[in-house]
Amino acid sequence: MIILLTLLIIVFALIGTPLFAVMGLSALVNHYRAEIDLQAVIINFYQLASKPLLQTLPIFAFAGYLLTYSGAPRRLLQLSKAFLGWVPGGLAIVTIVACSFLTALTGASGITIVALGGLLLPALMKDQYSERFSLGLITSGGSLGLLFAPSLPVILYGVISETSIDDLFRAGIMPGLMIIAFLSLYGMCYAVKNKIPRQRFSFRELIDSLWIAKWEVPLPFLVLGGIYSGTFAISEAAVIAAAYILIVEVIIYRDIRIGEIGRIARESVVLVGGILIILGMTLAVTSYLIDEEVPTRMLEYFSARMTSKYTFLIALNCFLLIVGCMIDIYAAIVLIVPLISPIAMEYGIHPVHLGIIFLTNLGIGYITPPVGLNLFIASIRFKKPVVSLYMASLSFLACLLVALVLITYVPQISLMLLPPGS
């Protein structure tokens, strides 16, 4: 019976059954097989939902959705173009920065592609960037920003691994900026090679754009500055961000009518609810694996075969890239982190550095063929064959992999901004 149920679970997964259902059924079957009370599954779900920092997820998601449905992306894109349009590859850099900003706020790369794709693709092609380059840039840009505050995956990683979230946000600054710099440099080289025309810098246009977006420009300084300086906690930052965006977009700009707030809130809650259901079921599977001492067995296996820390890191990166392109980032964090963390500690890897490696890999997994999630989202959004998205993203994937190597093997990049003793 157990073998039959296991095969049934595999079939359900292959035919596209929702992930939470597959994980939930797997948890129930394994708990039953191990003669563990099935109430443990519900208890695990409750333990996850009762974690205080997870209360920030729906608030930050609501703030990100408000920005997405407002005119903020258009205004900020206009400002960024006025500020950077004169640089070689200026619009490519603007695209990278804009995608990073929105993904950091929403925690969902797919939302970034859907929200900004309609603005950025026509603008890039109008400036004579090729369609292939433009599609690859937007698809890759969707996964940027996951290391910056107030990224939801960072918060969740901190909760699950019991690592300081403040330290994770500080550690993500330099690797995140390095990734943006690598892609920006590639965009500049492409623009120079293909003789993409640059717009002339206009101080008047910059001032006009700054005036139009004057209420949205302070947002990152308010939220990020408050978090990184320790002025307020993550939960307080979530409330401040949501309240500020609500006032600016509904009352000042009036991009969003009061009657639309309920619909936007409902959409954001559906997103978070879906994440929490997946996480709860995944946590039940993880708890079973821990009860069965799977991490201990994995540690014994790796210790016997990998004596070098660097060999382990190579294997870890390959494993996480595969996980990142096959499993949602939130489920991957809950399922994999409790298994990997004890092994990484035995190899002397700093827990904060491990978090940055973990999240960087999962972010890159979004555009890793053949099943990276962003590839399929972009295929639907732009109505292009997914194979064409594979080809368009390869050069950007190569840049990201170079950055990943540096992040993995030069821990100082991640740890340089941590307080002494962290």
C-alpha cells in the first residue's frame, strides 16, 4: 500500500498537481508509514503560521502589489532613464535597477516580469536593442533584487534557519550590487558593440522626472535606511512601507481608487496564502525527514566522500541550481535549509554566507533551463516560444554564474558589512 501511494504521489507531481497537495500527501503517507500521529502535520503548519516575523509577508506583499498597480513603475522608469540614459547601455541598466527594486519589494520575480515587461520591452526595442537581448534582459532581471531588503525570501530564510535577518540583509548588499554591476557591464558592452544610440543628458528632464516621482523617491531610503540602520525592525518597516505607499498612491497621486484597494489586498493575500500553504506542507515533510535523522545520514555520507569544503560547495551549487529551477523558492527554503545547514556548519561555512549562497542559487534557478519558472512566465507574458527564452537568457545566465562563483568562494563579499562578532 505504501509503495502504491508513493507511486501515486510521483504521478500526481508529474501531471502538474499543485505543489502543496503533493507535499501534503507525501507528509501524510510518510507520517503514517513511520507510525507518527497525523496531528503532527497540523501542528507543524501551526508552528509555521505562528512565527512572528512571517506576519510581515502579507504586509510587504500588499505594499508591492500597490506599487505594481499604480503609476509608480512608469514614473520611476522615466526618472531612471533621465538619470542613466546618457550612459552606454543606459536603458539596459535602468531595466536591471527597476527589476531589482520591484522584486525586492514584492518578493515575487514573476510579478516583476508581468508588471514591467509591458513597459520595458517596447522601450528597449525602440532604442534599437534586439528582441533577443531585450527578452533575455527582462527575464533575467525578474530574479534580481532577492538579496535586498525587504525581500520576502530573505525573511523566510532567516525564520527557518534561525539566522539573524538583519545580518542577512546586510550580507546581501554587496553580492546584490555585484550581480547588478556584472549585468550592467554586460549591457554596456552590448550597447557599445551594437552602437546603440544614447540620449543626451538633460538636466531639465532629470529635474522634471524627479519632481514627478518626488513622493516615491524617498521610499527606498525610508524603508532600507530604517532597516539597515536599525532604526526600526522588519515588522515595523513592513507597516511603514505599506502605509506610505497607500497614502502616496491613493491620496496624493490617485493612481488607485479607494474601491480598488480591496481587490488589490485580496490578490496579495491570495499570493501569501498560497505561499503559506506550500510552506506548511513542506515543513511537515521536512520535520519527518529530521525525525528520521536524514540530515545526520547525509552528513555521514558527505563527510566520507568530501573532505574538502570547496568540493562540498561545488556540489551544493549544482544541487541548488537544480532545486531552484524545479521548486518554488519558498518551498525550497523550508524543505532544503534544515537538511543543508547542519552539513554546511560541519564544513565551517558561516551561516549568513550560506544564506546568501542559497538565495543566489535559487534566484539563478529561476532562469535555468529547462524548467526555470521565469522562462515560462516570460514565454506567456510576451507570447514567445519558451525555447527562444532559453537562448535569449543564456548570456545573462553566464554572467550570473560568474557572480555566483565569486559569492561562493570569496565569503568576504557577503560578510564585510556584518557587525564585528557576527
